[in-house]
Amino acid sequence: MAKNAMYFLKMLPEKPKPHPEPIIYETIKYPKSSKTGFLKVSVVIGEKVSTGQEIGTVTDYFGSLVETLKSPVDGTVMMVNQMPAIKDELKTISLSWLLV
């Protein structure tokens, strides 16, 4: 937040805005595809997911569904693989959950 530094140094007329509380995650899970094909992700970064929720699908080269990927945990989507072509055992998404 460069503007906050500028507010603090009185370069801009407003007061610095408080930062949100940090979120500390316990660990990260990387669901993998067990099939080779094309990945279509159905979640976005920052989205909260539940155990068993669909997070994406893998289709073969002809568009037929070969696998539905499901979340192994309740968590937050931290990363999404942007490459549609995937190989079996490739990480597709990273999910993390809060430290309690």
C-alpha cells in the first residue's frame, strides 16, 4: 500500500488506512489429477471451499469427462493451475485451511 506511506509522510492529505488482520494458514493441500487431459477449474483464488465440493474437471482430448476433482478439505483456494493441459499426478490447485 504505497498510498499509506504517502499518507504517513503527509505527501497526501488523508490518514493511513489500517491493514486487515493477517490470516495464518496451518498447511496447504495440493489436489492432483489422476488422469491426463484438459483441466477446467470451477473455483477462483480466495474462494472458500468445503470438503467434497467440486473444484474442477478433467476432460479427454475429445471433450469427454474423465475425472471430477473434489476438495479434500474445507479451506481457501490459494493457487489455481492456469495451464489447461495437464498430466496425471500434476498439482491442479492449492488449498489451505486456517490454524485454529
